[in-house]
Amino acid sequence: MNNLINNTKYNFTRVPNKLINDKSLSAKAKGIFTYLMSKPDDWNFYLTEICAHFTDGKTAIQSGIKELEDAGYLKRKRKMNKLGRFEGWVWIIDATDNDENRQTENPPDGKPDRRKTLSYNKTDDTKTNNTNTDNIHAFAQFWELYDKKVDRKRALQRWGGLKQKDIDAIMEFVPIYKKSVRHKQYMKNPDTFLNSRIWEDDWNEYKPYNNERLTGSNGEQLGRTESAYKRFEELFG
């Protein structure tokens, strides 16, 4: 018989048995949950920060987070500023249930173990936007807003699997993303944009583009090239 001896006694994270014994979750999802449980309330929830602590790639981490969301262990709520504008996500860890035999952490105040973390990331946020008419209408708005128009059919197929909360975030994020890119030709293709889920990244990383961001010989060369291009347009239309 093989036995396990647990010598961990200090500086550890307590994880609900409900999640550990949940056969519907992958080991990856359980690992991500455990990592999140180790963080304090109001920890800044950045996808890039999570990825930095795992050997898995970004896509794998995103799928693990989606597992946790679909299973109800991780929830997202929209965070609005004083002007009523979307400011980011409040991520809520919740592994509580009503089973009498469950073993969970008992905080001093007696409240269930729920933690909130913030992230840059109207409707029922848990539903997929799968109503055909609404889906097509929402996609048409996205397509009009997104400057780079390549492979509409594939982008529409990808759009059909999005939840309403993702669509709301995308419509808020696209204008910020557009300003961070020098030219629309450097934007991700629409299908790639939707698949990469970059609206879940830290929005502060997407600063408005300006030529001052390039310095040295590269910046000087770029400035000369753009000046020559503008002069060419003035002379030859």
C-alpha cells in the first residue's frame, strides 16, 4: 500500500475538499485555483501574472480559468467607476456548498471563505450569447468597431461561443486596443483577437501609441520614413 505523509505545517494554503475531489476538473484547473487561494483579498488579477507562475502557456491557463468559471468556483462581476463606465472585473473565488460533511476553512468571523480580486477585464453574465438575432447584431457592432476586417466567417463562428460578459468587455476594450496599435495592419486578425481573449489582460498595458515610444536609431528611422511618406502623399496624392 502506498501512503502519503504531509509535512506541510506552516505558511500553507487551505483548499476546500469539494474542489480537490471534484472529478470534473482537470489538474490544471485545480492548480490555478490553489494559486489564487494563496492570494489576499483585492490582489490584482492579471492573466500575465498567473502565467508567470506556471509552465503552461497562456492558452492553457485561460482554459483552466474557464473550467473554474464554468464549474462555478470562479465568478466575474463587472466593476464600474463613478461615471458608470466599465473599469474592470471583480473576480470572486467561491467553493462553498451546502454539504454537511464538507471540510472548509473556518475564519475567525465565521463567514464563508470567499475572496475577491480585481482585474482589467447589464445582462446575465453567465449566459452564452447564443440567441441568433442578438448574436448577429452584437457581432455586426463588433465588426464595425474593429478596424481590421479579415476572415469575417471565422470570426463570427468564434463569436458564437462567447458569453455576454465577454461581449460587453470586448466592446469596452476594442477602442483601447485600437489606440495602442500604430496602424490597423498591426492589429490582430479578428479571429485571433477573439481566440486570444486579450480583453482579460491588464488593460493598463495597452497605452495609447505615439512615436515617442520609439527612441534611438529605430525611432529616428521611423520618423524619417513617416515624414517621407507624408511628403509623397502631398506631392502625388
